[in-house]
Amino acid sequence: MSRGFQGGHSVVVTAFETTLRHQFLIVLLIAVAVMVVWNVSRTSRRGRAVTAGPADASGPGQPRVEPLARRVLRIGFGLLWVFDGFLQTQSSMPLGVAPGVLQPSASSSPGWVQHVVNVGVTLWGNHPVSAAAAAVWIPIGVGLLLLVAPRGRLSRYGGAIGVGWGLVVWVFGEGFGGVFGHGSSWALGTPGAVVFYIVARALIALPERAWETPKLGRGIVSALGAYFVGMALLQAWPGRGFWQGHGHGAAVTGTLAGMVREMARTPQPGFLSSWVGSFASFDAAHGWGVNLFLVIALAAVGVGLASGRPGPVRWAVIGAVVIGLADWVLVQDLGFLGGVGTDPNSMLPLVLVCVGGYLALVRLPAPSPARSAMEPALAVSLGGWWGRLTPTYRLRALAAVGATAVVLFGAAPMAFASINPHADPILAQAFDGTPSVTDTPAPPFALVDQHNRPVSLASLRGKTVALTFLDPVCTSDCPLIAQEFRQADGVLGPAAKNVVFIAIVANPIYRAVAYMNDFDRQEGLTHVSNWLYLTGSVKQLQTIWNAYGAEVYTVPAGSMVAHADIAFVIDGHGRTRVIMGEDQNPGATPQSSFSDLLADQIRSVLSS
């Protein structure tokens, strides 16, 4: 249902902010638990007398130094992940990501890509608060895990976790990074920022011995060289709009100039908007020259990296950093502005991978010497594996466990949401308003049902009644409302035996039992044992419509009538307890959030 909302709907924003505050307290408790365990371990006898263990030492009592290339990737991407998580706290995220990020990411891609992305759009659209909250804590947890676990199994496992989450974001969030789209370009972010996150996490997950020879560095820069050459060819490919600013002086804007001009309109500081706007004008006037420079620069960087020799690679990395940062500012406009930016786009991650690859080639760590034969016996005497760890490593290990808990804490709601076909009730509240809680006598009625049996409100004492008004010949809202009532009956489960779902005819012309039965058959209600569709004379119906405030009037030259979409929950004593709007959002899915909201209100009345 959220596809019909604006990104800043107050009901959803308030729910999102409240959820984040509550979840922050839980994350804070995780941090407190880590510190308590740490302090307990410090004061224990086993925790006071230790030597450097195998995960922290290159020899007895000697600290092992983390390879510089790995450290750059670990810390750089750890900070990026945490920053990305904080970007997700923007109030526009719950309702703005699906229409503002997910759908546009696949808009120029083939149908099958759009179909895949729509899976993510539907999940996020049906569960905007839980999805947006999960997108906060998962990257923050992944980033913290990178920062606090520099070595050992936890660090490598953290790398594997990041690869998994990165693939999810790349497929559903970036639409495969736009690689199948018509306007794919290195300057615009192809193959997507998350690809470089995935590459970095995969490298961090490698055993540390892989960093002790230049083979890994040579492989990284060679792969990057092939990537840059490929991007140069893609940028040079004719007919894709990158060789023009304005076609023959007309108002045909080139692909790059159009993108930059659009980015300049993003809400941002004035000086940055001026820079981006100036570059858009320059590219519009000199599109062919700008693209030629970009093609040559990408090809030169690619050739230098592919050489695998330290000298050319160094200059190629410098070139990649310069053009990458220039593109990040002037084309990608920093990537995270505008209220729905989820990361700084592709250039910063690409620059980090380039620098890391170069360092892996030229800055090799010293080989790890074998540990002394005396060390294992000493460690055992200090209390087993925990006693072998230095205090610093134990603190980082506990912090890594806490960061992993944050990742799981964020992933759990998303996992539960993915198997829930119903949209969250908060969407119905956002569209129709919060249900009005009351306690007043319900207006009485005495009508006949779809089987011509008399039914009155008094005859239903002891049952909770969910009541609405439906036009049996309506083809728009009424069938959707009927499905919501049917779904609410299923959601209630065993409790539904104490509930009666009632619709009263809302059409003074087509009110015969035959029309009601046709409607029930059409909507699959004939086998719902606690469903009643009631009708009566025009005078009887008019009295009930007025009593319940269900305005009904005939639409000129049409069989349907216009009427208020409203629902009531009446308790077993005949008192109205809840009044709910049920206007249909044009973007609603068959699995409406209203059914869950109605079921929640019925449960509340049943338990009161």
C-alpha cells in the first residue's frame, strides 16, 4: 500500500522513529552486556595472567601486525558500512526507498531484472518500518564487526556475512547495479557500489597467509585493470548518448549531461549545487570532448593496473583516485544527498579497493614465524583457549560477538517480514487514520441475510461484530473491502468462532438477495461460515445508513453508488468499540494491511 504515499507520511515516520528508539535501547543493552563480560573476564584469575595467543602473536609474547592492505580495506569499508547504516535513519526511508531507490534502479533494465527487483519493492512496501529499521542495524553491525575484529575467525566470518548482505542489496536494492540497463556507465556507478563492498569483504574473509605474497595484490590490480578497460569500452560505445551534450545545438540532452543536471536539482548545499550545475553546462556544451577524456583516462588506468608492475600500478591508482573523486563530486553528487541516499555511491568504495590492491602488491607483511614449543603448555596452564588470548584480543572478540548480535537483531525482523504475505497494519493507519476507540451503544438493526433469514443486532449478543457497508454491484472498492474482511477472518484463526463479519447493502437500487449472492460467489465468501450480507427495504436501509453515518448516494448514469468506506467493531454487549476508515489506496496489494489492522482491533475487543 505504501506506493501511494509520500515519503514523509507522519504516521509511518513516527512509527519508524519510535521503533529505532526502542531498538537503540536493545543495542545499548548488547553493548552493556559486552562490557560486563569483559570486566568479569579481567577480574578473573585466568584473565589476569596470559600470553599472546596464536590469533594475536607471531611468536611468544610478540604481537602480529595486520597486513596494511587488509587494514585499509577493513577500516575503510567498516566506516562506510556504519555511515550507510546511519544514512538509513533518515525519516524518508520507510516510504521513500521503494519508489525513490529500488524502482528507479531497475527502470531501464530488462523485464526479468525489474521482476526480481519488484520482489524487494513488494517486501519493503508491505513492511516499510521493519525493513527500514533492519537496513539501519545490519550495515551498522557489519561495519562494527569489521572495525573491532581485525584478525582471526571472527574477522573472516564477518567478511562472509558482509558478502551475503551485499549480494542481497546488489540484487534487490541496486537492480544488479544497473549493468543490464541502457544507460550503464562507470561515471554513473556501474556495476553498483555494493559490488566493491562485496569484493572488499571477500578479500577480508581470506586467510591471512594469502596476504603474505604479492600474488593476491597482483590478482586484485589485474582484475581492476580489466574492469577499467571494460568500462572504457562501455563508455565509448556509440549510440548510448555519452558522445553528445546537445545534439546539433538542439535541446537533445546527452546521457551524462542529463544525469548531472538532474543531480544538481537535488536538495544540497548551494556551493555543491553550483559546482554540479556548472559541470552539467560544460558537458552539455562539450559532451564529445568530455567523453573522449573519460574514455582515454579509464583505458590508461586500466592498462596501468593490468601491467601488474609496481611503478605503472602506482600511477594508475593515483589516476583512479583523481578521476574517481572528481566523478564522485561532479557527477554522482556525493551520492547520499536528497533524503533517500543509502550510500555514497560507487567511487569511494572503488578508490578503497584500488588503494588496497596496490598496497597488497607492494607492502607485504613479514612472514609469521612458528610459535615456541613452550607456548602451548604455558597457555594450557593458564586456563585453556581463553587464557591464551591477550586482554586486547578478548575485548575485540567480545565486541565482535556484540556486533554480530546487532546484525542478527537487524536481520530477524526482515526475515519474519519476508515470510509474511500481509502488509503491516501501520499502512492502513497511515492511509485511513488511526482507528477511533469509543464505547457507545451501536445503532440497532433488523434485516435479512443472504439466505433470507432474519438477523438483528440483538440476536448477535455475545458475539463480536465487524460491520461494514458494501455495494453488491461495485467493481472498485467493495470487492477489496470484502477480501479484507475474509482475510481478517483467516488471520484471527480459532478466535474467529466468536466473531461475525457483517456487510449491509449500500445500494438503494440493487439490494435484492440475488445480487448479494452473486457478490459472495464472486469474492469467495459463500464458504465463510461467519459471514452475513444483510439487506432490507429502502426505508430500513436508509435509517441504518443514517444511524451509522454511511452516506450513500446514487452516481448519475451508473449502477454503482457512492458511499463512505467505514467499518465498526461492536462488542458482545452491542456497544461500538472501534470505528475504522477503509478507503482503498490505489497502490494496495491483495494482501492488504487493513485485514491485519482489523484483526488486531477485533482481538482487542475480544480480550476486553
